[in-house]
Amino acid sequence: MNKKGFTVVELMTTFALVAIISILLINLTITLKEIYVNGDMKTALLTKQGTMTDKIYKDLKENKLISLTSCGTNCINFEYETGTKVLKINKDKKILTYDNYSIKLGDGGYFGTVEISNYDSDIGYILNLNVPIYNRLVKGNFGININHQLEDLIFDDTISFDIVEKNKKIICKRAVNLHTEECKQTDEEYFCSAAGYTKNGSKGTSIITYGNFGIKGVLTSGDAFDCDVNGDGIYNAENERFYYLTDIDKNTASLIYYNNTAKGVPDNTNASSVAYDDTHGTTNDTVKNNYGPVTAITNLPTTTQWKNVKLKNINRQILNESGGSTTAAGTLPAKFNYSGYTARLITVDELDKACKVTIGTESKGEFDNCIYLLENSIFSSDSINSNKGYWIENASKKNINSSWTFYSGGRAGVRNLVYNNNGYGVRPVIEVAKENIAY
């Protein structure tokens, strides 16, 4: 009887098949375990995401949100009528906290680009807050995404995140050409002729050039910018020209328009003339200056006209020229409302900082070093006599019925009766985050 056994080749083949099957079984076991673990992780992340989102929406729904303000880098104060709640990211410990609830990212977790905005839409003002959370072991975004309709713009541009740099939108670009006008005045005391813009004058020319090209990386009073204020993607050098005034804070700059406006449209005719306030009396005996620029603001651009910019705060404290909150007429508004407008009146403080002058002396020629403030006015020609200047936001401290104006003819800040609309208008000032200015 033949008792032949397995050959070496047969044994090697058998061992190879067993090894392959073992590897496949191990991989299958690992895959099933990963599916189980990842599924568990995904469920936990989704649960935490839902809980925090629900908490924020619940607060937004039940309490009126007054404002969003910065409480430091990666920290936001949700200031409700009923109190303040804080949303904070601890980047080092990878923890997101809102009020008393936290999400810890764990191994493989990381934050994406944090985005926060507050904008005007067809259905009203919308708050958008997006804090993406990812995990390298699980596909998907497990962060917080809030879209909530508000009564008004409440966003504070000083809020900042250093998780990933925010997407930057360029609103203002440096001008590549400067506006010019010919001086057609001849008076030796007033107008451009008194400022030296004649062939024999101190400027040596009758051509007035408004603003500066500036120095890259530096913002200087009078630097010319073209700003896409209407959001059409075009930086129109003709009618979107602005001049840098000063910094409002370390993150925000104020810029003034090149012309007065009538109902938000550039205009230096009679249509642009408007009173500071003619709603509280129109005679010296009845009018008072402590209501703010109630009438003047109606000639400012609206949120639908200049939808690409907004004011940091629509409620502003009106001050006198010394920075106080009263005049001879009484207390000035603590929260004068610019709601519906994307620009405001220029202030004494901005003029003082930009031009190194002290408003109050009413001295002719005190703004001769800030000629950019005088474009498209009677300063250059009698043919523009409908535009004598524009209102300043501040009321006169020692008077009952006067506020401050910028008088183009005298190149000075002068007092004017608040109900007077004879040639004075508004020249819009916008507030732009410096990260949105290409300088």
C-alpha cells in the first residue's frame, strides 16, 4: 500500500492560505472596531454639537440680544437684556465653551476657520456665527453654525480669533489718481485763493489737488482711497472716493466722503442743504441744540445704498466741542440713533486728530493743512455756492440753539443755528475695519 504524505509545495501553499485568511480576518476585525468606535465618536460629537447649538438658539429666542462684544481673543460676550453669557475657545486645551456648557475636542480634534458677521439682508439683519469643529478620525463638521434674525446691527468689529485667520474682504483700496479742481476764487481772505491756490500764491498754482497717495503700510490723514461701499465689486474713483481721517480704535479707521450727499447720493446743489435739526423749532426763541442731528442724518446713505459698510455702533453719544455731554440747552442724547444709515457725521474729535486743530476758535484758515475736506464746495468756485460746508456731529457747549459746522469758505469750524439749512449739508463718514483696507 502506498502511504505517500504531503509534498513541501502543498504544505507551503496551505500555510500561505492560512496566513492570508488570518490577515483578512484581523483587518476585518480592526475595520469593524473602527466603525464601532468612529460611530460612537460621531454620535458623541453630534450630541454635543446639538446641545450647544440648542442652548444658544434658546437664549437668542427667549432674550433680546443687545450686542456682541469682545472679551479677549477667541472670546465673545453675548450681551442680552437679562445678562451676559460668554462663548470662548481655549485653543491650547481644545475646548469650546458657551455659558456653563463645554465641548472638548479630544484626540484628532481641531477648530476650523471661525467666521462671525452681522449683515443686512432682504428679510432683515442676520447674525451668522460659524465655529467649525473637525476630527481627523471622523468625516464631517461638528461645530456650531448660528443664523439668527435680529432687530438691528449689533456686531462689534473688535472681536477676533487666532484659530485660523478670518477671511478678509477688501472694501477700500488706495487711489491710483487724485481728484483736482481749479481755484476760481479771487478773495484774499476766504476760499482757495486765500489758501494760496493762485499763480502768484504760496502754492504756485491754481490747481487744487485733493488728498495724498500715501505710504504703503501707513495710514496718514488725507490718504485717498476708493471704497466699494455699494458692494458691486467696483472701486469707483469718481464717486466712491474717500479720505482717511483717523483711527477710531486700534482695529478701525474713519474715512470721509469726497462730497456732500442728498438722500445718500453725491450732491453739492441746493438739494444737499439740510438743517441740523428743524423738528424742534425754527426760531431763535424756540429751538434748542440738545436733540442731536435729527434732520441732518436724513441726507446720509442708507443701509440699502451703501450695503458694504456699517457703523460699529448705531447708538452714539452726542458731545459738545469739549467732549462733554451737555450744552446751555440741556443734556445731549446718550444714544442718538443712526439706525438705517451706514455712515454718520464727522466729529470734532476726528477733525482735531486729523488736522491738529482745536475746534472752538473759529479761526479762518485753521484747516489749510486739510484741504481734502474742502472738495466740491464753495472753497474752489462761486459756481458751487450751494455747498458752503457741512454739519459736524457736535453741539455748541455755550449756546442754546447752535451746533458746529465746517465752513468751506473760511476753512474753519464755525457755529451755526441748528435750523439753518442755507448751504450746509452732510458729508458722510464711514467706519472700516483696517483689515478690510488695502493700504
